[in-house]
Amino acid sequence: MNLSEIVKTGIEKKPIKMVLHGPPGIGKSTFGSNAPDPIFLVTEDGLANIDVPRFPIAKTVNEVWQYLKMLIEEEHEYKTFVLDSLDWLERIFWADICEKHSVSSIDEIGYGKGYLFTMTHWDRFYRGLEKLREKNMAIILIAHNEIKTFSPPDGNSYDRYQIKLHKTAAAKAEEWSDAVLFANFKVFVNVEKGKTKGKAVGRERILFTQPNPAYRAKNRYNLPEEIPFSFDDFKNALNQTKGENN
């Protein structure tokens, strides 16, 4: 084997792997349900009004591993794996760690070790997702978000929207994904001449795709900064960037 035999060139076309976070009720689950041939692994009861293939609600770590194993090892026609949601999955992981250490709260395991122990579950989970991608499945991980104060080392503190996970788990999710997308309402305000305050005249659901001090977002697909929040609009934007990169 020599250098010319192992060096690759060109763009590798792989299924998307993304985290979608946003406030309750904005339509994150609906977004996932409109992806190609989805199958949901649900950790909370939020799909009652959406007709989409899904496993029974996972309440234990063993159930999560069982459902993933089925998708990895069995033949099926599902093309998109949707987790709903990351933050409720974290609670399942915490519960398992607490049971193993005979405590009632993850914080009772001293020096933050409980959160480090939980990372073994996260590592296993993401290894499983990569095996799904080897079967050409796209991955959408849905998460709630929260407003937290961020204190940069080179400036003043400010509030921002971020994924509702412990910081180590959130960093893992962001590192693993090719896109962290933030869904929120964009409010349109009419300000009359001579006045400093205006009146809200409407709002639109928007998918924000690029880094911003107000929220956590990124993407490796060269997406436009703002996209109307629907899976069809996201797909169209993604296809346009692929065309530009060809």
C-alpha cells in the first residue's frame, strides 16, 4: 500500500446527521415526521396527534438499546431515524447511572462524576447512530432548548438559546452532528415614524442555521442563514447547496 492508494478526493455523499432544537410547540416533531420514511424513537409522549411509525415510548436504557439494535440488525425500509427527544433520553441515562450507584439524583455522585459516567451511554448511543448511517439512514435528533447565560473569556456575558442538556452532553451532540439547527418564531414589528416602540403585526417560523450570539447553531452544508421552518424548505435549500458544490 502506498500514498496514492489510500488518499481520497471528492465529496463524500452521506445521509444528514443533525440536531434540531427549539421551544415547545413550534413543530419539531412535525418536521421530523415529514422526513423520508421516518421511524421515531420516542422518550416522551409528544406524538399523539402525528401519524408516524414509532417504537413504544422508551423508558429504560435497555429499551433504547433494544430498539436501536432492531434498526441496525434487521432489514427494513425506513430511511430516517428521528429521536424525540435528546433531553428526555438524558433523563433515562441519568436514571440508569443513579440506579447503578444507589442514589436518587445524578448530583449526589460527587465531583460531577455522574455526568462523566453518563458519557459512556452517550458514546454507545452515537456509535449506534453511525451504524444506522452505514445503512444509509439520515439522523434527526430533536431537543428542547433553554436560555442560559454565556460568559465568554474575552467579553461581557449574555443570554442565548442552547440545547437543554448538561454541558458535556450538549458538546458531544454538537460535535457529532453536521448541523445544529435552531427553530424559532421571527416576529415582524411595525414601528410608526417618530416612535421607538412598535406593534407586532405577524410572525413566521424560521429555521436558523448559522452561528449567532443569540442561539447555538451551525451547519456543514453551506445552508442559507434563515430557512422557512418546514422539512420541504430545508430539503430544497439542502439540494441547492449540493448543486452548487457539484
